[in-house]
Amino acid sequence: MDVTGHTFPYHLPKILDDLSSCTFVSLDFEFSGIATTVAGRGPQSLQQRYQEVKECADKYQILQVGMTTCHEDTLNATYTLKPYNLYLNPIIDRKLEVERTWSFQSGAVEFLLENKFSMDALHRDGVPYLSREEEARAISKVIERHNRSALRRSLDVKETEYESIEFLKIVRQLVDAWLALGDKREHYLNIPPPTRLIQAQKLRSLPSVLNRFQKRLVHQLIEAEYPSLVSIGKPTFVQIIDYNEEREKAIRDQRVKWVEEHARRQTGFRWVAEALVGGDLSNLDPHSFSILSTNNAQAGQRSYALKDFSDRLKERLKSHRLLLVGHNLFTDLIYFCRTFFGPLPDRLEDFQSLVHDLFPLLVDTKYMATHNCGSINPRSSLQEINDSLLQTPIPAISIHPQFAKYHTQKIDHEAGYDSLLTAQVFIKLSAQLRGEQSTVNASPELRTSKASPRAKRGSSRRKFKLHELSEALDEVDNSRARVGEQPALSSEEVRKANNGELIPRSGSPFWSIYANKIRVFGTEERVCNIG
């Protein structure tokens, strides 16, 4: 399913609802540039490769996101996939006063265009986003602007700028004369004053209307030399008033609130990124979830029910730590963390810890396909692995009927399509590899929705009526709690997993072999262990 900047608010609550109950999610990205291979270069260390990709993630962007959610139905031994595809708009609303600089690599652009990537759709229809670091920068910028001690600075005028020096001299005279009036003065001073006063005071060199540069000079003068005053920009002049701590704090707080609200509207796809890692969704408006309910309740009841529903869903997303699946995850994870969260640590070990905190359980299908491959790098492209599994009948996989775009068209190197292939490869390959043994005892937990009420309904899932929201969420939460306690698996479920009809269950040796290991060919270590 294609999601645009216009339709994203409609799809967001449904995406979050899916993420709160799905068995796993697969991701794939397309970039504006990547690290290039140097011919004849020997193997790098993992630290060197990490540093190389990290520097590229500082310079280049994620341009397209593919995400496929998977719901498991253990009763019918089927997996239902929902692939999403969206462009990620790199433009930030200029009202936030945060600039984002990014680059395009010619080779990457050529590759994208060859695969029908639309640069026009990127900028016109892309979903916006704001990283944690950019949001913090926007808020700190407005706070700093209203912090008088931080703003205090010298005038930015050179000795050779005679006209500016003369202009400032006149402004000083006007301000000093106004202050000298004491209690008899007006409660404000306009620069320039009305035309009649300019003529009366023989200030003909003072313009009747200030340009932007002259306004900036007045602001700088007041900030630098008159701590008891405040300057306010107007369309054609600058107004000067007495500084009032209480009033200025109220103005600052109002401005910070405006920036925070505007930043929330610009957050865009980062809401999904936060949901994927159990991050903070507390600032997401509860009314965003109104699409998940019907409109047959009174306004007051509806508002309360939505708030309750929103809080519960957010809590589930925070506690339901998803299994992440990707193909060649090393680069994807570096770009993901840099794009949505902020600058990355310099040491690989710190990055590994960061990723493990964000994704306690992840699987790289490239590692699965090349496990124990020896020193020769086998062919391991996503398309090749998928093609080799096409004739594998089980586990049974279906694509949700509302997400049928790729039923009729196979779009190689479109992020949504590649995320779908990744999900299919993981399901079939994990079932094939289920019998492998390992001497490692510890195995991460696979959190599945098992036979929860949502999973059983599948595509026939209905909308909640408002009076049912709390009951339905209690039912799902209780089911989740039981799953988290790792109850004994039914003999039928074990049989299906052993027969390859279901992916390996929690506690299977499969997870200690394949989980949290990322294939990184071209490095001395060849594998990056997470956690």
C-alpha cells in the first residue's frame, strides 16, 4: 500500500494498531547515497566499516521506506502480510527554523531513476519527519532566543560601515532621550518615530521605514546596550518597551508551546519509528485514533473513550517489543538510527548496545541465508533468495486483500516490495532452518500474537464501537500478558512448528543461532553481533 504525506494521518493509527499486535515487522530503505566499495581494498575491521557507513548516514538520507507487518494465525497456520511503501520527504517546515542539509550521490540517483523512483513524488507526496535531535534543537532555539543572558552580544558592525554607525548613533540618541524623560515618558518608543517628530527633531537622515537590516541593527543595539529594555519587530519599524520578567516568560512559554505543537505536526514518520522501538508516543494526539472507532457516541463519551484507547495502545506499543527482520541490516540500522533519533556514537560497541536497546530481537535474512558459508561469499541478494524459495509451499503466506499492490506488479528495489520479499524469505527460510541445533543454551523470546482475539479475526477485524474500546483492550492486554509468561505450547502448535508450518517457537535453537547477528561481508569479522 502506498502512503503519501496527505494520507499518512489516516493510515498512522492503523499502522500503530498493527504494530501493537503483529508477530514481526520487516523494514527496507532506499537511500540518497551509500558508502562505495574501493576496488582492491582488503577487508576492513567492523569498526572501520561502521565509521564509513556512519559518515555516509550523516550526509545522505533515507528517501523511501518499506515496511511489512506480519500477523500469525497459529490455528490455521497462516501468515498475513501488510506491505507499506512511502517516500520520506526530507524538507522541514521552515517555521521551525531548523535547517536540514542532505546530499545526493550521482550513482545512487542513477540507480533509483533506473528503478522508476520519482524525485517529484519524494518532495510533493513524501511523508515528513523530524528526528528527536531536530525537535530538541527547534525547542532549544526558541528558548535560547528568549533567554536574555544568552542573547547578550556585541554589535555586529565594522568600523568602515559608516552609514550603519551613523544610524545607530541616531537610534541611541532617541533611546537615551526617551529614557531621560523618566516617569513622564510614553510606555513605548517607536524607531523610527512618526514623520512629524523626525522633522521636528531634525533627524532627516533617519529613514521613515526600516528595512530588515536596519531592524536587525536596532534589535542588536537594545540587546547589547540596554538590558532594561526589549525590542519588538513590527512591519515597518521597531518598538521598544521596558523589560518585564513575567511578561517575557509568558511570551517565551507561549512560543515554546507553539514550537512543540508545530514539531508534533512535523514528527510524521518518526511516530512509527518510535513505536518500533518502544519509544515515547505521549505527545501523539489521542484524536489521531478516532478513525479506529465509529461515531455513534456522544462527544464527551467519545473524547474520553479515545483518550483511554490511545493511552492503552501507546502502552502496548511500549511494552510489545517487536521482532525486527531485515536483509543486510547493518546499513539500514545505521541510517534508521541517524535519521530518526540523531547523531550516532563513534564506537561500534556503543552502537551495538544502542541497537540492542532499541531492538532486543532482530534477524538478518542475509545472515540466515549465508550461515556457515565459509570464506567464500555466496550469492545472497534478496531476489535470489526469494526465488529459491518460491516452490516451498509452507508456511502458508497470504497478502492482506487491502494491500494487494504487489499481487499484480513486482517492483524490484521499491522499498515496500523489498520489505515484502524480506518478510516472505524470513518466514520460509526460518521454517526450513528450524531443525538446526546449537550448543548455545540461551535463546531470545519470540513474541507472537498467537491466538489472540485480533489475530483470529484476521482480515475480518471490525472497528471498535466506543463503548467496547476498554473491554476489547482489556481482552487483548490479558492475552498479551499470557503470551509474555510463556505458557506451555499446545501439542498442535508444536507439531505445526516441527513440520515447518509455523516459524520456530520461543526456546527453539533457531533463535540462538540466527537472532541478533548481522552479516557484514568485506570485513574481517564478517558478522556483527548485537547485544
